[in-house]
Amino acid sequence: MITNMKAKAMKPVASTNLPVKTTDRILYLDILRGMAILFIFLANSLPFSGWWDLTAAEIDAMPFPMLDYVLEVLCTIFIDGKWYSVFSILFGIGLVVQMHSMRERTASFSRFFTRRMMGLLLIGGLHLFLLWPGDILALYAFIGLVAVAFRNASDKRLLRLAIFLLCLPLINWLVLNVVNWNYVDPLFEWFFMEIKVLSGGREDGFRWMLENRDVGLFLKGTIRASAIRLAMLLESGRFFKVLALFFIGMWAGRAILYRNLLGNTALLKQIALWGVVVGLPMNLLRAYAEFGMDQSPMTGFFYELFYGLGTVPLACAYAALLAVAFQRRSTFGMLFAPVGRMALSNYLAQTILSITIYYGIGFGFAFQFGLSQIWLISLTIYGCQIALSWWWLSHFRFGPVEWLWRQMTYGKWIDIRHKQVKLPAAVELKVVKS
């Protein structure tokens, strides 16, 4: 039985101009990525399970309606938007880390990264059109192709562009609601018209998609739902937000590699403090706008304003706080590292398992559970993913989808097996008889 788990000691960086040790850098990023996958799953479980489409009467009939309400408010304040932002920042960090590695090998980074993004676009496109319209991978691939053009921009330019881009969703809201140029409406109208035809005249299109038991109709509905996904991305200004977060991640990646950000406790604590001081009040106001204010045109404005001002600071605070905890070598954090190393495989597995559990083409449990029960199911699934990720990485070098992505990127055969069986990097396990 595994009774003890500890990380290898981190050697201090001799100079702030030298890159940090690869094992230390990757381990922190894997832990943060693994945590992001957990909280993204908790947020995504609301639409997967049909929670968003329950009526007030159905929610009141659940076993723990008050607890469910509290959890939804807490999700809005601490989870929703924050962890996809962390994941987006990680994507930008990854771009810089890969660029650094390619330069050491004197390879063409632009060509390499374009192939990498095209592979991700293919994987994300299949996920989007065949499984779930809430996919984020295709968007990341598209934005990644834009972000790589700024790979040589200065740190100041990256941060200024990020601030500018984070303001654009509010301007986008004004264009849609004040200028009254609602350019996304045709996409919404087309989707609901198509779903009405597929469902035989039902008005509740989203509910029908979860309840439908015909696989052919499921695929037709999911393909059509890509239109409403695009509409929602445009309406929320998500393209601007994700690109801004990529730029923040590129700044952070440089700071990690060349300025020992992970060892700069004072700066990390300062980022965490300001992130909480600014982000937490804004998210409390955002929750009030969603749950406490009378719904009016101005409610949407305040919601967008508080979302924009609160999400990114709190996401940065999470990343900084975990970096401080990482310095102390918490064994608890190590649980998340294997999931983070297989983030793409685990993300897609969460979609497949959720569809199997909740959708009509699976077990059909949508609309049957309160949020507390839904999250218990999600946490159980994630716990299994921790165990399976540990097992998989003790036998193979990459997750299965990560391996496929590498095949598409490099265009040559890559052996997925370890030359000898070994446990994940930077983690030691002491095994004794139970």
C-alpha cells in the first residue's frame, strides 16, 4: 500500500538570468493544470447534467435545494470562469516553454507550433461537432495561431495588449445592447429553428438534446449546436478574453524561465494579495448581479463589468497561491500532477463519461439530481482519474490523446512506452506492505 509521497528537493537557481530546472517547472505546471481540470469539470457538470435547464419547481423538489443554491452561488464566485482562465494562462506559459525548448534545439518554432495547433484544432473540432458544443479546445487552437505571432513582443507590450483585450468584451456588450447591432442573433435563431425541426416541434431545444435517445439525432443536434457555441463566444467576447489570458501566460512563462518567478515568494504573495483584493469583491458583485438583482438590460452590463474586473485577478491569485504552496512541497498537491500531465485525455474523458451518465443516449440521468449530488458524481469521477492517471503514467510516457497529438505534431512515430517502467517525474513513492 502506498503510505508516503514526497517531492524531490528543488535546487535554487544560481542566477536570475538562468532558466529554472525543468523538473521543477513542469511539476508546478502539471499540478496547476490538474487542479484546473477538476474545477473546470465541476463547472461543466452544470450544463452536462441539465442543471441549467431545471425549473424552480424541479430544483425545490431536490433532496437538498438550499445546499444546491449555496453551491451554485459559490460556483459563480470561486469557480465559474476562474479556472478556464487559469487553464488559458497555462496555455500561454506552455507556448513560451516550448519556444524556449525549440530554440535550444535550433528548430523552427513557428512551423512546429502551427502544426501543433492544427492538430489541436482537429481534436477540438471532433469534440465540438460530435460530442459537446461546450468544447474549448478548438477555440484554444484558433487563438494559439494568433498568439504565436506575438511570441517576440516585449513583456510590456504583452501586458498592455492583455489589458486592452480585457476591455473589449464590455465594448462588445455595448455594441450588442446599446448600439443595438445584435450580429449574433441570426446564429441563435438558426439553431433554435433547426432544433425545433429535429425535435418534432419542441421549444425547449437544450432540454430535448439531453433527453433525446436517438444517436443519429444526437449527432445532428450537436453539429447544429456548434452555431450557438460560436454565437455565445461572440456574445461574451470570449475570443478577446482568451487571447488576453494567453498574453498574460506568455509573460508568466518568461518570468518562470528567466526570472525565477516560482522562487520569488514576495512577488507571488503580492500577486495573490492584489488578485484577491480586486477579484473577490468583483465576483461577489457578479454573484449579486446574477442572483440578487432584478433582471433588466442594465443587469447584463453590470454582470459583464464585474466578470471582466473579477475573473482574471482571482485566477492569477489562484496560480500565485499554488506557486507559494508548491515551494513547501505539499504532498496533497502531488495528487493533481498526473491528471495535469494527461489533461487533454482527462478533459475528453470527462465529456464522454458525462454524456454516458446524463444524456438520453446513455443512462439518461439528466434533470434527476441536485447540484450537491452532481458534484459528488463529478468528484468521484475525478478521483478515479487521479488513480488511473497514476497507473497509466507508470507504464506510458504520455496520455493516449497527448500521444496522438504528438504524432500529428511531429509527423513521425513516437513510442508511447517507457523504456523501463517508472513513476511520474519529480515524485518519489515509498511502497510498503499494508
